[in-house]
Amino acid sequence: MVSHKSDDYKTTAVKYYLVEDASQEEVCKIFQCTRRSLMRWVNQYKNQGNVERQNRTPIAYKVKKQHIQFIKDEIRKNKTITMEDLLFLLKRKYSTLSLSRFHLNRVIKDNNITLKLTRIRHEPTHRWGKEININDKLDEFYEEIKKHKLEDIICIDETSIKSLQKRNHCYSQRGKRCVIKTQSQDVFKRYTGIFAISVNGVEGWELYEKSGINTDRLIEFLEKFITEKYKDKLIILDNAPAHKNERIREFVNRHNQLLYSVPYQHFSNAIENYFSMLKSRLQKYSGGLNTII
């Protein structure tokens, strides 16, 4: 690999050639350069008085500002558009533009736009026949949160956990599907887990192999991990039918305070982030869920 010489190095070589009685070949052998490079340095030194490298200002020869704006507008209109479809639209709009899919991908990355897993967030304007404003509901929710200390908040929810968790993406040769083969029957098993977290970590958890969480199971969980230990805490639950009944309200509000997260806004219950982290770690664990529990 050719390495660039410093300006001082080139200046020394030029002055040695001009002052000393040495041929081009002899000078190049000393300074480890080609005769063509040496004479280019000499000519530049005679014409400009220096051998400083002239760095060319980067110029976009193919992709112009209007192309960039079109790409960003199309992605803004359709966030799930593929590179092939985007390239088709770009070439249909600018027929003289010659661009490959890989060049287009590089242009998009250079504009800080990356491909991510799609998350769909439902934000309805009506619920149970009544008009609602999600932003107002969020404001009310966080105003209630502000009334409590962080260490007095406990978040509870359930989630479905596969016995054999694997990442949604894996590596394989180009043109071939990525297939992970297994003889384990764990691929058919699925558990329902209920967890409670606070700033101190996981307060408690239970796994059920059959059926989901109903009111009775939730009350058993609360008795085992929460109500027997804590008082005057804020308990956050989501809006699942098993949570929103009078038995649960009376049981929790007896010694604590119950707060429901905002409908369809799963992030308003902090335990959702814990579930994401938990499943991500389970995906990296090769032994399966049964070997852990």
C-alpha cells in the first residue's frame, strides 16, 4: 500500500536533488520514491515555492441537493419503503441519474437515516364511543407520577415468553436463507410471565405454562410480592381486562394506590423496557428458557 510522504519529507528530497550532484535514480533510492513523483515535487517547488499537498474539495458529482431532498421526502411519506422501490421512484423522477442500490444506501446512511425494526403505535381519537386526546391523557398520567417519589413506584405487567428465544435477524451467506435447525420441542412452548419492578430491581416474578393472567392469579402475585411487603406505594398496571375490575382496585387501594397506564401507550408503563431487555438477553442465551428456570 502506497503511503503519502509528509511535506517536510518531500521538501528535503527536492532540496537534496537541486543542491547535490545526484541523479534522479540516486535521490529516489535514498528517499524511497519514484522518479515521476520526485520530478512532480521539483516542478511544484519551482513554480509555487512549496510542495504542499493540494487537497481537492469534495464534490458530489452524481447526487445533488434535489436528489437528497426527494429521497428524504419519499422516506418520510413511506417509512417501510424498500431500496429497490425508492431507487425506482428516484430514477423515474430523474431519468438521467445513474445510481446503484448500494450507492443509494450509502447516501441514506450519510444523512443519518438507518433501517430499524418497525414498531406500530396505535393512537386512536375515539375509545368506547368517546373522543379522547392521547396527549392530554399522557399529561394527566405524568402529573400523577410527579406526586410520588421514584422509589415508591412499582410497575407490574405480564408478557408472553417463548421457551426458545432467538434474534429476529441472523447471519448467512448472500442469497441463502438463514435457518437455525433444532430438534428441541421447546420451539412449541410458550409461557406467560408476570413481573414487578422498581428502582431496586425485580420485586418478584412468576411463570405460568398454561393459560394467561386472570384476576385470581394477579391477586395471588400481589399478595406474595407486593401487598404483604409494601404500603403507600404507587402500583402501575396496564388496561388489560384482568386488571381493570373492582376486585383488583379494592385489593390494591387498601394499602397502596393504583394507577393505570395510558391506553395504547405501552411506554407509559416502564416495565415494557424491562421486557425488551429481558427478551434480548434470553435471545443470546443458547440453553433455552427451561435450563434457566
